[in-house]
Amino acid sequence: MDVKVRGVRSILASLSLFCIWSFQLGAQSAVPAAAAAPHAPVRFHEPAPLQFDDHTGFEQIFDGHSLADWEGDPSVWRVENGAIVGESSAQHPVFNTYIWRKGLVVKDFDLKLEIKCEIGGGSGIQYRSQTGLPWIRPLQPGEKPRNLNWMMTGPQADIWFPVNPRAAAYTGQFYSENTPLGIVAWRGEVVNSRPGAAAQLIGSVGDRAELGGYVNINGWNQYEIVARGGVCIHILNGHVMAVLIDDDPKSSNNQPGKIGIELESTPAKVSVRNIWIRKLQ
């Protein structure tokens, strides 16, 4: 019997020691990691999304009330419900005409605006563009002599009402207005242009038709243009539409210029509002 008692006591003593050891180990593991050893700073994290309505560092270049700071054909352009509106009709046909912001010449910038195409035809946002240059296309039947002060030459971020499949593919592309270059980067393309060489497709930002699905037809679209040196990026409703990398410093795509809006074709209607620019150069 004494042997059994001693055996039980030995087992109980061992269990007590195990419980004490387990409690001490648990207490150590309960100490916050920061107290035991400081964490290294987090190096990898997703960037915060761009807030389209964040205008920090931006300047508003249309006040929503007047075209006093803009130059364009007064028979085409007007202010309506806080937007610049350009419209053509069978009674007042338009082939190409533009309105541009006076007193603003810029090369590197971020431009944000909202734009809506209705009825038909198309539009585009001119940037790094010039006025007063000869127009390379001859007058079309029924077209009146052009006022070159209302015509713009240079890069354009296209947007079209999808009146036909070809026009539907234009929205978002990089187009060089009134130059021999024409369409440089179609929607979905990353294109590189170099001095003395033909432009080359170097990558894709997405399927052209799929990107076209992000266009709000008959509604407002958030358009952003990012221009840095020879790099121009077109972003529509938060989706990159086209990228041009122009390595030619003498290219018409790579010069300071004016900001403007196009109205093209008949019938057509374009409305533009909330125009903000952050000037860098």
C-alpha cells in the first residue's frame, strides 16, 4: 500500500510541474509580439485608389457659367446646365470645330473632366495642341471656309457616340488631329514612337471590345489625361484606354500646347463639365 501511495504522489507531483510549466509557456506566448520583438515596417501594400473628385493641386478652368475664357464658334458652343455644350444639326451642320481655353499652354499635366456624347458623331479632348495652322484636309461639300482660330492641331483623346462599329472603336484612342500621323494608339494599345521609325505596338492594356464596355453611352464619362514628357495616358471611367510613349522630342505630340474640345460630324452633341487641370510644366 505504501508503495502505491508513493507512486500516486509521484504522478501528482509530475502533473503539477507540467501544469506550472505549461502556464509559464502560455504566459510568455501571450506577450504581444511588438513587446517581444518589434516588427519590421510593412514594405508591400496596395496604393490607395485615385479619387476622381480630389482636386488637390488642380485648377478649375471652366466655371460652369460662362465661355468668357474660351475661344470657339459662338453659333456652335454654349453653356447649358453647368456644361460646355457643342451641337450640330441638319439645319446647322458641322464638320470639325473646336473650343479652347484661352491663356493656357501646358505640356506636362493631369487633366480631369466629365464628358457626354449624344445623338451621334463624335468629340475629343485636344491637348498639347496648336491653333491657326493650315488644315490638311480639303473642304468637304457644303463646308464653309474654316476659321483657323477655331481649328486645333495636335494630340486628341477620342470619344465617339457609337454610330457604327468603327466609330465605337475610337473612344479612348490617341489620335493626332490634322497631322499625317492619324491614329497612333488604338484603344487597348501601348505604342512606342521613335525618331525616323514607324510606331510600334509594344503591349496591350486590355481587349478593345471589353474596354469599350466601360464607356457610358448617352451618359457622363470621367476622362483623365496624364501627360509626362513623351508619355501620354488616356483613362476613361477608371480604366486605362491607350498609352503612347513618344521618344521624339521634336514630335508634335511632344510640345507644349492648348487644351480644347472638339465637335465633329452632324448630327452630334457633346457636353463637358467639371474641367480641372494640375499643371506640372
